[in-house]
Amino acid sequence: MAIDYTERIPNNVALAENRRLQRALESWQPNYLRWWDSCGPEGTQAYDVYLRTAISVESDGWAHFDYVKMPDYRWGIFLAKPQEERRIAFGDHLGEPVWQEVPGEYRSLLRRLVVTQGDTEPASVEQQRHLGHTCPSLYDLRNLFQINVEEGRHLWAMVYILHAYFGRDGREEAEMMLERHSGDADKPRILGAFNEQTPHWLSYFMFTFFTDRDGKYQLASLAESSFDPLARTCQFMLTEEAHHMFVGETGVMRIIQRTCEVMNALKTDDPERIRAAGAIDLPTLQRFINFHYSVSLDLFGQERSTNAADYFTTGLKGRYRETRISDDHRLSELTWPVQRPADGSIVCEDVPALLAINERLRDDYIADSQRGLDRWNKVIERQGIESPLYLPHRGFHRQIGAFSDAHASPRGELVTAEEWQRQRDSWLPTEDDHAFVASLMQPVTEPGVMASWIAPPARGINNRPLDFPYVEWADSPRGE
Ligand code: BYC
Ligand code: FE
Ligand code: FE
């Protein structure tokens, strides 16, 4: 399973033995590079970035660190090792051998899943393309670029599946991946959250905590797929995804740390005074949590979904850690509790489990998000401050599903539309919040130095010191 780096497209799928596929991917490659040039991190073509590159897909020792110019990053095709005798773990085909080709009857369903997954990857790169100009430190700048090149590679992962298994349709879909753009009026990205802006680093850290975490759960479900090449490509993507969530969790945690330090130094919880000291007050952080969490909850689809039921019964997309669940893996008789708004209150009812697959995955996601939030609150507690952050109710600010017509407060009360509007500015980031956060976004490019609003990380990257020059360019200040 060694990765062949002598090829134009590094890979561990013996690409050289399939000349047609190799030529097709090699003709997509320049289009990808043009897209990276025009839609990827702005003005960074000549930057030397201390990046991690995959050198093997083994769980140990797959990383190599060195300075790379991002356009020279070796984007390629890496699948996790095949599992011998792997069998289908759920749905109508339970127990049968997994598929190495796409069954004809599931072609369009599967293509749709792969396209939706693939579309999010370049979307996030587009959303983050201006952030480099306002980095809070070289450490953070490098992590941003690491995530960007890996999201680019995730696009390669899905484009490989499209080219290798979906013929002409797949090649057309691969082209379309570079033609839709985040926030584009005519050709937007497919899912809502990927057309929102990531205007500054607070949004970016929230995005990598909440929205990349949807990526983790969706990829984990696709990693259970009966279509083995998709399962294997998603398994390897998940190893990269862990770093994205680390960046989000520690990024927000460092902001909180700094805020608490300022609160204690000034002995105040007055947002104005905290802001005047160059930190971000906790109520503002809560509003950003409310926004990014609710937008990310929408990414799981409707609570009751026949699409999701079809993906499951056909064996295309499983549940989170399907093989560790002890039930019949067919779900013909089981139910799952699902909340919905009804006559002024929120009720919980048992829904056929098959229809509630999306909601179950959302439940897994909520529990995982809560664990991260608890770790943030520990930081606040350790500083002796008593105003914990929280996850708003799942019905708050939803655009998709049963709550999209309701007006739920973050605490989960149903209120009138007028009341909701009246409270909106205390629940979601306001223009003023954005303007304030944007005013903090002054680039810090001296090695080892951090912006006023964020504490330093606990350690550097790959055992390098914090003042290591993680990114260098022609006129960048260098460390002593
Ligand atoms: N926005 O039956 P339903 C990542 C549509 S993130 C707009 O519930 P389904 C990453 C839906 O298409 C992970 N439309 O839908 C993170 C359907 O349309 P039709 C991305 C939406 O199919 C950070 C209709 O509403 N991967 O990797 O069960 C950085 C009915 O809904 C939305 C995946 O998403 C929405 N939010 O659920 C980089 C995995 N939600 O049929 C990367 C693949 C629903 O009426 N995708 N609709 O035309 C899927 O599994 C499913 O498509 C979804 C939607 C779970 C997203
Ligand atoms: Fe990704
Ligand atoms: Fe990611």
C-alpha cells in the first residue's frame, strides 16, 4: 500500500496500470490547479509553508513535514488498506461481500452522495481564501494552509471515485466541482453552510469546530459503505479530519483563555471593557456558537428522511460506527426518538428508525460537540469564572427540517415570530459583533507572537518551538 510519489499524481491505487483513468485524471489536474490559483488561499503562491504530507496510509508514520509551496503540494489518491473478506454490515444486503464496482441500480443514488460530499471540500477552501491576510500568528497561518491543502485532497478523493467508477457522468461531475463556487449567485455550492462567509478567524475556528465535525460524522457514515472504494477513501480522509477539529477546538479554547485572562486582570465581565482590552467577550462567543452550531445541524438533513432510509437499506451509507451497534442492522422494526415543534411546545415521538437515520447521526454529532464544549467550559471554570457556554437547542435557528418553520429560542422555548426577531441580536452575531471582531483582525507575522485576542497554543507543530517560522515568504519577518 506504499504511496507512489514518482507519478504525476501520487497514489496507492496502481493508477499507472489503468492508462485511461490516469489520462482522465491527468487532464483534470490542470483545471484543479487553475482553480487553486484563482479560488484557493489568496496571494500565497510563493509562500513556503511547513506542511505535513502523507507518505503512507498506515496509522503510524504516515506524515512527513517540510517546507512546501502550496501549488507544489502533492495532491493525490490515497485509500486505506483493504479489509480482507469485508462484508456488508447493514441494510438489505447485510452479510454479502462488499462491492468493488457500483451496482447499476444504485448508480445515481451513490453519485449524488459522492457529489454532495465532494462539493463541500473545495467550498471550504473558497470560504477561507482571504483569511491568510489577517492571521493571528504564523502557527495559525500554517494550520489554515494545512487544512486548505487537505480539503483540496479530499476533493481529489471524491473526484477519483467519480472518474474511476462513474464513466462520463462522473467526469462531468468532476468538472462541475470546479465550476460551482461558495456563495455564487448562479452556481452556488450544494449545501447551505458552504455558501456562508467565513469572514474572519473567529468564524473560521467555529467553522472548523462545528462544520468540519459534520464532515467527520458524514465521512464516518460513508466509511461504512458497501461500496468498498468509497469506504476506504473515507477511512483515510478521517485520519486527516482529526487535525481540522483539533484546530477548531484549540482555536476557540485559546480565545476563551485570553478572554478569561482579561476578565480576571480587569476584574470585570463588562463586554465593552473586555473588548476595549482587545479580547472577545463571552456573550459574543456564545452568539457565534449559536450561529455555527445551528447552521451545521442543518447539514444532517431532515429529521425524517426517505433519502436517508434509502441510503441505508441499499447499503450505501451506514450509521456512525455501524459495526459497533448491537441491533439487527436492518431497522425494520425499531424506532428512534425525534423532537418536533407542535402547538406551542416541543414534543418527542418515536419514529421508525429507518426514517430517522439523519436524526440519529445528528444526535451523535450533538453529543460529540457537547464534549468539546465541556472542555471549553473547563478553561472558564479553571479561571474561576461562572458563565458557562452552552449549545443552543437543536430547534434554534434551523433552515432545514421540522423546526424550519418554528421559532425556537436557544433554550428551547417556542416563541412568536415577533419575539424571536426582537431577541435575534442577543442570540446571533450582529453586524456590530462582526465589525468588532473584524477590527481585531490585524495580521501578526512575527514568529512566536500572538494577536491580542488569542492565547498561545500549548505546543508547536511536529515538536518545533512556538517561535518556529512556520510560514515564510519574500519579505516576511524571520525569527532570530
Ligand atoms: N442544504 O431527505 P433530506 C464536510 C435537501 S461536511 C441544502 O433530509 P438527505 C466538510 C436534500 O438534498 C460533510 N439542501 O436529504 C466540512 C434533499 O433535496 P431533494 C458533507 C439540503 O439526502 C468542512 C431535501 O433537502 N458530506 O465534509 O437525507 C470542511 C430533503 O432532505 C440540506 C455530506 O453531506 C442542506 N443542509 O440529507 C470541508 C455527505 N439538507 O431530494 C468539508 C453526503 C437537506 O428534495 N450527503 N437538503 O432535492 C448526504 O448524506 C445527504 O445529502 C445529506 C442530506 C445528509 C446532506
Ligand atoms: Fe474534508
Ligand atoms: Fe475538514
